[in-house]
Amino acid sequence: MTKSDIPDIPREDWMTTQEYAYYRLRNAVMVGAFRPGTALTIRGLAQQLDLSPTPIREAVRRLSSENAIEVLGNRRLKIPEMSPGRFEELVQLRIELEIHAAERAFPYVSEIIIERLRELDDRMDGAIAARDLDALTRMNQEFHKILYCLNPYQAVMPLIESIWLQLGPFQRQVIENIEKINVVDRHKEMLAAMRARDMIAMCAAIESDIRDGSITSGRLLLRKQKDAFAV
Amino acid sequence: MTKSDIPDIPREDWMTTQEYAYYRLRNAVMVGAFRPGTALTIRGLAQQLDLSPTPIREAVRRLSSENAIEVLGNRRLKIPEMSPGRFEELVQLRIELEIHAAERAFPYVSEIIIERLRELDDRMDGAIAARDLDALTRMNQEFHKILYCLNPYQAVMPLIESIWLQLGPFQRQVIENIEKINVVDRHKEMLAAMRARDMIAMCAAIESDIRDGSITSGRLLLRKQKDAFAV
DNA sequence: TGTTTTAAAATGATATCACATTTGTAGGGG
DNA sequence: CCCCTACAAATGTGATATCATTTTAAAACA
């Protein structure tokens, strides 16, 4: 077992205890603080977060409804395992949903937004240099989220975040096993396409972004794990 | 206020109280037992279901994470309102997600499955004759679900069900305002396409099924409500 | 009559406790 | 050495009580 600590997040004053627990656990899953297959207990989490079990229970239930945490038949909790079939399905869904979201957001893209995204992308370069994977993951997701949420009639973002949650624990392993991070190039492609008002190119860049970050390296890791298991 | 009673569902012995509350409330939302905009209270639901507030709270939290129930800033709960923009977005998502699911399920379609679906479709004819809208809604969803869940690597079904939950309260109003129900024809088209091993035709029938049941009548109702409000 | 103030009721949030189930472990038997 | 049983610890579940906040209603005032 490597790092098992749950990353802290700022607790805004409007948050109830349950919401704080929810967002903190959610962030932990997103950035891959829990390895796939990790067993969780309500009391254990309550102790780690220094809260009573009640709000933890509610937070965990929410995450289980978003398929971020699996509830087993004996009512124990665990982070779902990843399999090649599930991985392919999740990545394919990510692509379809994010392209859908991007198409619907495209008419709302403005110069101001492009500039905001460019600044965020610059900060991501800093996170890469510092090898701060948590911050990189968060900023990468924020980058996509800012774009998708431009569309005011929003129903797809929660679905995308559910997929992100399910990919998070595995994605972390993928990132840790990869030396070169090439997400940012695709982000710059996206920005260039936005400036050129070229929706097709923007969506193509998004698809490449997701594929590059997931498929190739993910498939490799799954194959490696399988081989290791076979030996 | 018309019917506000929460439809009963059988409580399986493996269910915890929280799960029973969750499935019962979820079913109520799905079949449109709550009108859009309905205010809910934890204690009120607890009283209606004859349970203590704790499991109700957990069930409600799960449903809020699935966007079936809205949590307002003052922590009160309500069934989300429907707007033309949100409606179009939800229906478009339904189409994309269900076509995705159907494509991935298609290789697993067998004669036995087709026969099972045909039987279910026959029972839906009975529900239409009896004008049992709750049963019709449930069976219609089960029809689609059986198909989509043929694919063992399943990640899309929870997303589809989240969309169903969000359309449920409004869809009920649509159905109530429609005299002729033509869902079943499309189901028979789907079955015919499956027998002919024609995936394209099957997906086309699904898209028509969703569009027929939603877009036309839904748009009409929203326009009617808007006009009524304007007057 | 309409608006503001104030008190009471209702509601949400959460800690705690009691109970049932499950897990882990030590001891005994094969 | 392996498997089964028994007991203890840990865990999930759900009811209840308490507190803070919000809503509702009434009363007071302009």
C-alpha cells in the first residue's frame, strides 16, 4: 500500500459536514487517491476525516449512486476494479459525452473564455514541471469543465463527471506509469480550433486528448497487469 | 394538487430500509408521481413511508446526486422544473446514450431475448388497454433496459437511468395530455429489426421511439404551458 | 389596508446509542 | 497441515435527541 491519505480540500463556509465529506471523498477518487479494489469503511473514513459516521454515510451513498464506490453484497465498500472491457466502455462514453458537450458549448465560446482557458493551460504546464499530479488532474478536468459548462442548458456535465470518477482510480495508475505527459499539446490544439471558430477541429482535438491520455497507455497498463498476474 | 401518494413497491428481504426508500422514491420519480416543482421534506417523506428520517435522508441524497431531486440553497428539496432548453438537451442525450447502448448490446441479441421482449411488449398492450400508466412506464423502461444490459461491460445504463429520472416527472404530464400512445409500434419495429439482424434499423427504431414519445408531444405541452402562463 | 416585527412551529443537520450482521482469530479436531 | 467451530472485535444500519436555521403565522404598527 502506497499513499492512502485523503487529500485535504478547503471547506467553504456554506458547506454542511456531509457536503464537505462528499467533495473531499469525490476529489480523492477523482485524483486517484484510492487504488482500484481498495476497501473502505464508514467508520474508518470518519476517523480519517475526523467526522462522525452519519455525514460520511451520506457522502458514500452519493458516491455509490455515481458509481464511484461499489457496495458489495455484504454491504462493505470498495473502489471498483478496472477491466479491459470496462475501460474501453468508459473511454468510449467519455468521448461521446464530451464531444456532445463540446458541440453544444461551442456557440458560447468567446475570446474571454479562450483567454481563461489559455491561462489555465499555462498553469498546467507549471504543474507538469512540478510533477504535481493531483493539481494537474484537477486543472485538466477544470479545463474541460469550463468549456462544457458554457452551455446554460446543462444535463451532460454530471454524466461526464460520473465517468471521470470511474476512471480516476485507474487513470492515476496510468499517469504514474507514464514518463511523458502530452495532454497539453491537445489542449493547445483545442484552443487553436476555438480561435479559428472550427468546431470540427475542436471536437477532433478533444477526442485525441481523451484517446492519447487513456487508450494507448491504459491498454498497455492493463496488458502489463494481466501478464504480471499470469506469471 | 392531484395525486401525491407514493406508489408502493415490494420490499425484497435483502433490502435495507435505506434501499427500500431509495427504490420506492426512485420509482415514484420515474413514473412521475411527483409533478415538476413539487416541494419535498425529509420528515414528510419519512411519515408517508412510515420510516425514520435517517434512511430517507440517505435515499434523497442519492437521488439528488442522480439529479432526480434538486437541493436548493436553503437545503430544501424539490423536483426540478422543466424548461424547453433542458427538455431538448435531455431528449438528445437520451437518444445518444440509448443508441450507444443498443449498438453495444446488439451482438448479444438472441432469439430467446427477442422472445422475452416480445412477451413484455404484449403485456404493455394490456397496460395500455387498462390505461395503467405506471405499469406502462415501468414496462417500457424494462423493455429498453433488458436490451441495453445484454452488454456485460456496462457503464452506460446508470447514465440512461439518470436521464429517465430527470424526464420522469415531466413525461408523466406529457402522457396524461396525449390520447393516443404509439410507443408500441416502435417496439415492434425494434423487434423486427433484431430478427433481421439489422442494427441500423434497430437503432433508427429506438431513435424514433424516443422522439415520438418525447419531442413532439413534449414540445407541444411546453408551448401550451408557456402560453397559459403568458395569459 | 399593507408592512414590519416577533414568536412559534417545522425542518435540516449531525452526534450518539443500540442492535444485527459480518469479519477476524484463536483453539480444537480431523 | 488443513478445516471447522466459537468467541471477540469491527462494521453497517437505523432510531432518537439536540441544535441551528428556516419557514410560517400572528400580532403590532404605520
